[in-house]
Amino acid sequence: MKRILGLAALAVALTSGSASADDPLLLSLESTTPLLMTSGDTLLVSGVIASSATGTELEPAALFDLEAGGLEVEPQAERDHRHGLARFRATGRTGSACAAAGAASPCLAPRLSEYAHQHFMTTADYRQTLSGSWTLEILHASSEAVAPVPRDSFAAPAVGMGAIAAAAAAMFARLRRRKRTPIGDVYAAALSARKATRGDLTLVIMRTQIDELVARADVLEAARIESRTRLAAIDRSALERKREAWSRSSSPDAPDAIEWVTAELAEAARLESDLASSLAGLDRIAGALRVLALRSREHRGTRARASIADPVDALVSELDRRDAALSEASRV
């Protein structure tokens, strides 16, 4: 029996394990989705989804973490060069992303956030650059392979390559600027942390915390932008001059004016404090992510001498034994 699953890049993702074989199941690009497959079953992915951020098409094998989802590229897929078709096989192994999500293996473990942060964008912003659709079909090992059936209801509006190229040029300029911002530093650090922790089951919980850190960084970035924008609109020197002028005024209403000018200056000081705090928070998160990438390395705490069976010591011992044997032989 085969099962048709639809995935539209611009659609609201819905997941349901109770859909019948004739009903499509929309999969999410942002959360782990279990697949009703067993070892040896094949998942076909056909269609095209492109990003205007890069002007290129997304590869399913790259967008989904196959190993973490208990999947692998099917051997025959390497000989299948048809455009817009990918074939994945259930390995029968437990996927770390499936286990972390409390789902059965195999599953689809998307890396949309990682893609977004690689381009120094939030996940929501990057998702808005996607257009096109994928049709997913499960072929059970006992079933005969049939070409996926495209469904018009899943197709997102097509975007011409000219429009994609123009949008990509503008996006690249934006990305270059964003790389030099504090949030760009966080996204780069998050990307390094994800790469360093990938495939290590002992780091599954920490991988989920990376998304939490980035989400917190997005909040701090919004606070930083707001504080900086509002501060730029305040002329504190002019406010100080106003307060000084009203303090010399003999008007009976001067105290009221001084009170509100002083309150405005106090809010400006709070904005400065908020700006500094948001910057400190972003640097703190970026630093924590870089430390995670560094501390998760396999060879940590390496010493020059091996703790057990040091090869240099073994070599010296052999040389000593040889010298002793030669010395003994020369005395015979």
C-alpha cells in the first residue's frame, strides 16, 4: 500500500496520524513529523521548493536531517538523475531527532532553522522566501513503486526566475549587513553549535536548547532595535537645555514643564540601559553557543602522554631491551 503526503512550502502545516490513505497529510518544515514506515520502505519526494534568499532550489536531503530521522538516501537514487525527485529509505535504526521529539522512527527532522540562521535570518523570515511544493509518497517494501501523483491543491504560486534573481540580489545585500550585527553573530554561533553536536546522542538535549537560545536572542534583538530606534529620535542635549531654561523661568507653570522634561530624560536613560542589556544578552548567548561547539569536541583534554600504553614509552622500552641484549651478546 502506498500513502501520498503533501507538503506545500507556503501552506500552514498540519500533522495528523489518523488521515486515511486517500487524504493528504501536510508536513511541517519546522517540527519533527513521524512517518508510517518500516525498515526497507521508501519515501519519494518530488517537486521543487526554491528560496528567493539564495535564488536556488532546496534539496530534500539537505533540508532534512536524514540520519537523525532514521532515514538514508536510497542506493538506487544515486543512479536516478531525474530533476525534482529524491528517494529515501527507512534504515530501521532509531533516529535521535525522533527520540528527542518522543516520536517513532523514522521521521522527518527538518533543518529549516539551521538554513535560516546560515543566511542570518529568522526562521519566519526565511520561510517567507520559499515558494513551490513537494509531494511525498511512501512506498512500502512489498509494494510496486509508482510515480508520485502531483496535486494542484498543494502547489504554491510559482515565482519566475527573474523575480527570484532580483529578490536574491537584494537579499544578499541585506545578508552582508546582517552578518555584522549582534544577531548575525548569534546565528553564526548557532550554526557552528549545531554542526558540532550533530550525530551525538549524548548531546540531543543540548541541540534542542540551541533553538531556545536563538529564540531568546530574537527577543533581545527586537529589544535592541526598538531601544536604538527610539533613542535616535531623542535629542537629550535639547531636553537638557529646555530643563535648564525652565529652571530659570519665573512662570508659575515652569515646575510642571520641568517635571515632564525630567521624566522624558529618565525614559531616555532607561532606553540606554535596555539597549546595553540587550547587547549584553546577545553577546552572552553567542558566547554560550561558541563554548558549546568547543566543549562538544571529541578530543578534549588531550595530553602529550597517553594515560595507558603510551607508544613513546613502549618504543623506549624496546630500545632499552635491544641495547641490553646487544650488550649481553657482546660479553659472550
